[in-house]
Amino acid sequence: MVIYMQTDRLSATFAALADPTRRAILSRLATGPATVKDLSAPFAMSGPAVSKHLRVLERAGLIARGREAQWRPRTLEAAPLKEVAEFAENYRRFWDASYARLDQYLQTLKEKEKNHGHGK
């Protein structure tokens, strides 16, 4: 029996971001709209392979396809990336607090060492 689950948007975004080619495409689109040909140029892969990556990015809502006469530029849609940043923010706070505790512990060790050194 096969169970189909609808993927939530954050999971779809992370899945799309998991591939370095797709991340490179997004980086390029952050500089402005581009055609499939423009986006394919830096990669040693076929046009259909790049198109598959573009479809994954479109399904994740990370890019949109425009239409200007014969030109069909892709553009970055940054809203899903904001959701990733908000998700990651919780973990940044965790690490900041962990580093603060580590700093405090190291300072305590330094004080003990300093006081122990003067007691000789």
C-alpha cells in the first residue's frame, strides 16, 4: 500500500535547496531575471537536466516563470526563503545561548586558574 502525503511548503523548500545546482540557480536569479539558456550556461549538463531543476524550484515556489514576447525569464520568489530563515532563527538563538554559557564557563575557569596561580 502506498501512502501519499502532501508535502508542506517548508519541506518542499528544503528539498529544493538540497541540491547545489538549484542553489546556484537561485544565486544567479538573486541578481535578476534570466532565461533557461542563461541559467544553463555555467553547468556541464543538458538543457533538459537544467529544466528539471527549474521545475523543482517552481514547484517549491522559489522561482516564477514570466513571459515577455518570445522571452520566458525566470525570477526569484524569495518568500519561501524567508520561511527557512525564520525556521533557522530558532536554532541561532539556541547556539547563541550555548556560546554565552560556554563563554561564562571559560571565564570561570580563567578566574579559578588566576586565583590558583596567586595562591602558590
